[in-house]
Amino acid sequence: MSTPYNDGQAIWVAPTTDAKVSSPFTAKPYEFFVVSADHLAGGETVNIQIRVGTTLVQVLMPDMVTPATLTATLLGLALLGGPTYVFSKSATASACGVYIDRWIP
């Protein structure tokens, strides 16, 4: 599914105020991709995890300490292709979606 701009951006979690866990996003064919969210405010977040076997493991920022999480001040992140990702959106005051932009350099 594409956004109304029809630019190839996939809606991975449809905009909603409910907390949602995405279906898995398999990034194996991509070197990099961007995950983004809209309408996050305050303490609302989108947590980013990868599947390792049957377990979900928290993705970390390059400092290897800070969890990779979308927030009201960090609405998008470029991530490495390869793993299978899962995105967990908290409940939000405004309808918030999670989006994927994929590319192969």
C-alpha cells in the first residue's frame, strides 16, 4: 500500500491511536531502508526490534547503548537491510502510522 503521494512509501502500520505491533518486515533484499512515523507526541514511541530465531531483540543506535526508538523528536531512522524487523507502536493521542521507504544503492 502506498501513501497518497504514491511515491513508493509503504504503510507498515496503518494510522491509528491504538497500540499496535507490526507484521514482520523482511529487509533481506535491501542494503538500507528508512522507517518513519508521523504524529508522535510526548512520550509516544515506535520501538524497533529484529527477530533472532523465535525471539525479538531490541535494535540499538550506533552507540550500542541507546534503544532505536522513534519519538516525537526522532521521526525516522535509516536501518540496515538483512534482518527481519518488527515495529511496536505505543498508543497515541493522534492517529499515527509507521512507514517504510526501501532502496538499493
